[in-house]
Amino acid sequence: MRRRSQLYVPGNNEHMIRKSTELEADSVILDLEDAVPADRKEEARQLIKRLLGELEWGKREVAVRINSPSTKEGLRDLALLADLDVDLVVVPKAEGDLSFIYRSLGVPLEPIIETARGLAMLEDVITSEGVVAVTYGPADLALSVGGQASRYQRSEYVRTALVVAARAYGVDSIDSVFFDLKDLAGFEAECRDARALGYVGKQVIHPSQLPIANAIFSPSREELELAREIVQAYESSAAKGKGAIRFRDQLIDYVHYMTAKRLLEDYGEGGQG
Ligand code: COA
Ligand code: MG
């Protein structure tokens, strides 16, 4: 399962939900939380229930973002999901152990770290049963700690902590949304930076961001070719007892070999050209 792009779609917008079945998103996240006004939550639940029974999303992963499970709206969302068939539950304001959600619904989870407690308890959140991916919300995190969103949007600490914890426990790390819909160059730069940190994908809010995220989080043909050559060169010299080699005037040893091997395993021949 690749999660290069995860598109948020407001759960009360029938046109956008229908449209999402044709868009090139790896995951579609039908939102019941912040994209839906407080007095429209029930309407959105009923709409999602109706459209899930009717529409086909093909290979796309279909997710629902619930309200925080420690609110009444969140409990109502969980009750809805008990009767629906979705691929993933996105859990906002995740704090502590979320295993009870997975145990009751049997659906994989993607927590959003966006509160002080969530960040302080990052490991408990990520190691909850059923967690397959993790993301974060800089604006809510800033609110939670009494800071500014613009500052947390470029927090090296939070971005790195997330991706390190995700790798440590074998779950996907997904970079947070980029709000400036006109600034596609800025969006692309943020995707490249996230990939360089180790993120595997990005949450997106508009169709125009999808092709960019999909391209940046897929290896290029050149990257795949280089990885194949590194694997070959390393394996043939390792067979002769040599674990460090000169490859195009660069040192290649086990870590470079493993990085290349992982790229091929994750993307194989399926990378974009
Ligand atoms: N999912 C599916 N379709 C979307 C979409 C989305 N997130 N965002 C836009 N579209 C569709 C529009 O309906 C429109 O379709 P049409 O051409 O068939 O009419 C087309 O893409 C172009 O949209 P555009 O007019 O540029 O967008 P907008 O100005 O109407 O909407 C937003 C801008 C930000 C309100 C909208 O993109 C959106 O609601 N995004 C998701 C917000 C969200 O879920 N936030 C919660 C997580 S942060
Ligand atoms: Mg949030």
C-alpha cells in the first residue's frame, strides 16, 4: 500500500466526494472533523454512509477522519463506523493508547499528532494496535502549546520526531497539509523536503496538489536504476568478502546497500518514469 498522497474531502460535500472517486489520490480521507461545521456533522455522517454504499473508489484507500475520540461527536463517528466498511480511520488529536479503536472496529488507524500530550506520548500513540501510518497537525499543535502555526509549520523538531518514531515502529510517516492553494512551487518544495527527511507521502487538500505529491514521493527512473546498480555492485563485492567499495567515486557500504534495496522493495519496477 502506497500512501504518497492522501486527499481530504469535506464529509458534507457530495460533489467533492463523488469527484474523489476519479482523482489520483492513493488515499481519500472523508472528513467529519474540521471541514464539517458543528451543526452539519450528522448530515455528513448520513451522506458518507449513503455514498460509501454507492460509489467505487477502485484501488484508492478509503479513510474517514473522525472527530476526536474523546468528544461526543467522535463517539458518534465511531458508532457510524461500526456499521461501515472503510480501509482506514484517521484519528485527530491522538493522545495515548488508541488500541480500543482498532479492537472495536478492526480497521487500521492513522493518528494525527497535534496536541502537546500527543507529541509527549508519541510512542504510546504509534505503538497502539492497528496503527499503520502517522501524521501531524502544526496549526493545532501550535494552538495546544500556545505558540504560532507559522512557526510550527517549519518545526524541524516535530517533523523529524515524527518520521523517526514512524520508522522505529514500522509505520508510514505522512507530512502535513499545505494550505496555500496557489503556491504549487512552495507545495513541491515542501514535498521534496519531507521526502528528504524520510516521509513517504503528504496529506493534500486540493486536486492540483495530487500529481505533485505522487511524483515527488515516487522514485524517478534514474533513482531506481542507480539503486539497482548499487545493489548489484555491493552484492558482487560482498560475495568476495569486501563490504566497502568505491562506486562512481563514492563510498558504498551496507547502509547504502540497504537504502537502495528498500527503494527497490518499496517501488520495484512500478516507479514513475
Ligand atoms: N476533494 C475533491 N474535489 C475537490 C477538492 C477536494 N478536496 N477540492 C476541490 N475539489 C474540486 C472542486 O469541487 C472542483 O470541482 P469541479 O471542477 O467539478 O467543480 C475542482 O476540484 C476545482 O476546485 P476549486 O474550485 O479550485 O476549489 P474550491 O475553491 O471550490 O475549494 C477548498 C477550495 C480548499 C475549499 C477545497 O479544495 C476543499 O474543501 N479542500 C478540502 C478541505 C478539507 O477537507 N480540510 C480538512 C483537512 S485540512
Ligand atoms: Mg487538526
